[in-house]
Amino acid sequence: MSHLEEGLLHALLDGEIASDELPPIQAHLAGCTECRARLEQERRLLAEAEGLVEVLEAPTGAATLPPELKRSARPHWGRRLAWAASVLAAVGLGYVARGAGVARESRQTLANPTEQRTDSGVLAVSTPAIEPVPAPPAAVFAPRRRGANRAGPAPRDAATKPLAEPEEKGAAERLEKAVVTAATLADSAPGARAAQAVAAPAADRAAAPALGRLGEASGGFARLNAARQPLLAPPEPISLPDAVRRLGGSLRLVEGLVPLRLEAQGQSIRVVYALGQGELVLSQQLIDGRVVFQLIAPPGFPADSLARLRARVQE
Amino acid sequence: MSGPIAELFAQYHDSLVRMLYRRTGDRDRAEEIAQETFARAVVAPPRSPRPWLFAVALNLVREDARRASRQGRRLILYKAEQPESAAAPDEELDRGERVAQVRAALDTLTERDREALLLKAEGFSYDEIAATLGLARGAIGTTLARARRRLVDAYRAGEEKRHVAS
């Protein structure tokens, strides 16, 4: 037997060699000091690489529904609009209101979409930090269970188990957001729905062991993406009346701060404020009759200051 | 909100966001892409959810990157990764630098190698990685071996450069 290939050594270290394939490999290792040394070398490499990936920690903040918004209350449109208009006038955002019905070009000057997303940072409400994924044990000779992962969803293993636990309420709300987004997509893009119907079965097949059909699945995903308007489009300027209308008649602002600009991104309305350290964004979205908001501060912005600002968010 | 979808969300959301965060370096973007991915799963529930969800999410990342590239947007991602800890400022700085170096090293990998590595870090089996990325199962060991080596080599090279500079 020639020397063991690098990929085989890694499969061995990852516990991905089936039990009936192990004996010849073990026999070779028993008689080949060079391959044993390489195996040890690859084990160290694997551990170092996994350690590096874990350095990239998961987000420590996640959007949740603030307690004061948990009550289900759809505000009266006209009253809220009048209130929002008066507040905006008071804080000097009148120029945004003037943008209503005005040609798009004139509103372009109010925002610079391209500068968005480069300074995203701390979210207002944080969940407990997610622990880094523990490295799967490098069971050198642990045989892979044949077909263990071949049918249906993978079992919740050691790596995924801690992830499902934290903060169920926040998770439920994020799911709710996804559901609403999906409903919007389905309503607004019949073509996309058709594409989805084509793509999804192909994607399912991708997960099956019939790997020969994977190309088709990739094509399905590509078609799906091409068929619908991306949700992650850069923010665009929006007029005050339009923003208020999208939020069901209610717009939230940070009391005492003067908005820099008003913009829409996907389903969200973003009120942007200038801070010394960068931009503060109050992103809000109407979900099932309720306005959900996130306050997004620049990196390094003190958490207690952010909490104070958050307390000043008002309708 | 249907039960199976809620279960899917509870089971995979955090893992998906973590992988996306490692991939993009941007928390908001990771969360947005995850939301979009689950939105699609709601419309057409997948039968094999984990590979499906991660494949869709990675596809969205690629789409987003291509769009950003077309628009001439330059995504400055490292800035978003300020560590949040109670550590002393110096330690935080060191940690921030380390994170930036690891990300820079990760960026030197090919898309396929990087994605295989990140999926493995989420506990994916070789079968699942193969299904998610559209690769042959037999190629996964080699792909991961190459990805790991390149990551470690690029990181070490960055470290050396940093020591020389300082």
C-alpha cells in the first residue's frame, strides 16, 4: 500500500472512515513510521485550524422584541401620523417630509446608501453570549457510522445542541419575522414563488446521497436567487409619509436626537442619527400589526449609553 | 407559524447565524441572511433542512458579495468585530487584532475551501458538507485538509509579517 493521502488522514481524524475501510489503513499505519508521523502532524494542524475558526466568535447580541412592544396594539393611523409629523417638525426633520411626492432625485441627496453596513455593531438587546462550538473529538480510529447522516435532518449533535437553548422568546420573534417576510415574498412575487417551487425539491435532492444530482440543485438555488428581488438591497431614501404608512401609522424616534436621514431597507424603516463615533440607526419594522425595533450603534459604543438611548425611543 | 418550522428555527438558527457571521464578519448581515433563509424555508419547507438551509444561506452570501462588487461597494468588515468583553483594553486590542488576522487568513482560501471549513466547524458530517456544497463525498477529506493547511499557513504568515513590522 502506498502512503496514506492527506485527505484520507483528515477523514480518519474526523472519524469519517467507515469501519470496513479501517483495517487496511490501520495495518499501514502500524508498519509505516512516516505515515504515523504525518498523521500526528495533520492532527496538530487540524486542531490549530479549528482553534482559529473558533476565534471568530458568534454574535453576542441579537434582536429581541422590547418588553414595551410586546403588547399587541395597532395604533390609529391618522393620530400616529399627526403625532409623528409634529415630533419630526420639532426635531428638524421637516426636510424629509418635504420629500413626499417629490421627484426621487431630490431625495437622493438625503442619503448615501453605499456607506451603510460598514459600521454595524452592537444591538440594543443582548442575549447570553453563545459559547464557541466545541471541537468534535478527534477520534482517530472511531469508525464513521455508515449512513448515519444520509437520511433526513442530522441529529442534534454536540456541536448544535447548545445553540437551540438560549432565549427562546427572542428566537420565536425572529422566526415570526422570517414568517412575515416569507408571506410578503409569496404575495409580492408570484414568479419567485414558482421559482421556489422548482428550486426546493431540487435542493432536497441535494441533501440526499444521490450526489450526481447536485448540479441541478445548485442551478435551482441560482434560479431562485435570480428570480426575486434581494432582501438585502442597500437602504434607499423614503419620505416621512411613506415611512409612517409602512409602519402602520407609527414611527419611533430617539427623543432628543436630531435625525440625519430616513431610509427604507427591505421591510425595515431606518432612522439614522449621527453620533460622535459613527451612525446610530433605529431600525423598525411592522410585524403582525406591531412595530419591532432595533437600535444599532457603531462598534465600541458603550453598552450603558446604548441602553439609555434605547429607553428614549418613543412613538 | 407552523410547528415544524418553529422546530427548524430553534434547532438551526443560531448555528446558521454563527456560520454566517464567521463567513461575513458582519452581525447584522448574518442575521438578515438567516432571516431570509428561514423565510424561504417557510415558503417551501425542505425535507433535509440542515444542508438546505446552509446551502441557501451561503448562496445568499455569494449573491450579496457579487452585488456589492458590481456596485463598487467596498465592505469594511473587520471594523465590526470589536470584541465585547470585560478584558483589559490591551487584551481586547490583541484579541481584535487576532480576529482580524484570522479573518484575513480565512479570506485567502477559495470559496469552496472556506465554506467546507465553516460547515465542519458547525458539526457537519462529510455527507452533509458534500450535499451542501455540491461536492463528491470522497473529495471532502482532501478539501478540508487543504483548507486547514492554507488557513494555518496564511495565519502564520500574517503573524510573521506583524512581528517583522513591530
